[in-house]
Amino acid sequence: MKNITVSLDDETYRRARMIAAQRDTSVSALVKRFLVDLASGETEFERLKRLERETRERITDFSASENLPRDQLYDRRL
């Protein structure tokens, strides 16, 4: 486990201590929880990759053979 040092202005630290006290925890525990949540979240690339995979899984009823033939596709008489 690694230790880190964070510098805060007095007012931010005071507010963080108040929030920690309200939640019956420490400022260190709040910071740790925040960093764990941050590090365990998806990157934008991972999110988009997951979204693409989920979208492809939902497309089950598509076949290119069902498309109109080229001559019908461009028939302007319709």
C-alpha cells in the first residue's frame, strides 16, 4: 500500500474535517474512497467500447441480403 501527501488550504481542510465527522470517518478515509472510486471507473475509451459491444449485441435481426438490389435502390420512378 502506498502513502501520499496532499496539501490543502485551511478552509478546504476544515470543511473536509466537518464532512468526515458527519459521516463518522476521517479525511484520509474520504480521500481514499474518492481515489478508489476514481481509479476503478471506466475510462472514456472503455465506456465507448462497452457501449459499442452492447449495441452490437442488441442488433440480432439484420442481414445485408435483405437490402434492395442496387437498381431498385436508385429507381427514381417510385
